[in-house]
Amino acid sequence: MPPLIGISTYLEASAHWGVWNLPAALLPAGYHQLVQRSGGLATMLPPDPAAGSAAAVVSRLDAVVISGGPDVEPVRYGADVDPRTGPPARERDAWELALIEAALSSGVPLLGICRGMQLLNVALGGTLHQHLDAHAGPPGVFDQHEVKPVPGTLLNTVLPEPLSVPTFHHQSVDRLGEGLIASAYASDDGTVEAVELPGAEGFVLGVQWHPEAGDDLRVMRALVAAAADRG
């Protein structure tokens, strides 16, 4: 049986399809398609406010993906709000932080994508730069730039060479969370583009770019392989 990979989703107050305009739990299709193309089974994880639900959910999964999305609320890392930071998504922050904590405590393989990488850093006590330029295209359009994996890291075993990646973000890792190391940097300006947790019980990796928006399956295949190994 292929490993079951849970992907965090988010709530929108209004989504439109057919004759309907209703609240919905959403996830861009690229995420579940990337899991499926990489050999895993995909399931969506909508926010659940019930105490303990994240641990119960993670206990049934073989791996967790924290997806991209809105800015993490600065209060989560002890910062004042920059005027360029987007509106808070408090329910989503709480849910995904609980998923991260459950995955880390149980050794379930974990991959953070864009916001997911930033939230992993915050979960471990790190901070974020609230704004930087030149890491996104026009609204709704991914940009491309080169990242360089750090030799000797987990990421470097998966991606042994510099590569161009799809990117869309205006925030980034500042101070690294406890135990995390940077495992890739942007070639042009040195922005941290990946983090990982050496010595963790399970696979723990965050990437600042959006593999679900491209054709390179290697990062997701590594997560799926780590999930399969647990079984």
C-alpha cells in the first residue's frame, strides 16, 4: 500500500463553483497531484479546532505536508506587524502549528512548502523577515529563480545541483528555529530557501519554493520514500 500523505488545507469564507457560492476548504490541485505523481496517496487536512485532533490525525498518516498560503501572524514570533504583512489567518496558524508539533513529536515525516517552511521555523522558535522583493511574479503568477543546496545536507542528497525553482513569496526565514539548519540559499541574494532538522526522529524538511507548481518530483519523492520506510 502506498504511504498516506496528509496535506493541510485552508478555509475560505466564499468559494464559487457551478451555481454555488459557499464556504469551502481549499487546496490547489498541484499539491495532491504532486503527491500522487510521486507515489503516495493524498488526503486533505482541513482545519479542526478540537483539542487534540491534530495528534489524532497525524497518528493515522505516514507523512504530513504543510502547504503554502498567507503570511504567518507576527505575534507568533514576537514581532510587531509590518504594514506590508497580510491579514492574519489565526485558525490556520493554530491548526498547522498543531500538525507540525504532532509530526515532530511522533517522528512522522514532515515537509513544509513556502508558508509551511516559515511556520516550521516559527514553531521551533525562529523568526521571519516580513517583506522582501523579487521573489514573486505578478499577482497569481509564479516567478523562477536559482537556489543552491548546501553540501552535506539532506536536501543536497535529494537535489545535488543548483536548480531553478517556481517561487511566490514576500516573506522569508530570519533567525533559524532551534535545531534547524539552512540547507539551500537563493543564488542571487542569499535568502534561505530550505531548512531541515538534523537528528530529528523523522524526515523534517522545509522548502521556500513551490514544487507543486513545477515538474521536479524529487523533493516529494524523498518525503514519500521516508514515509514508506517508516512502515
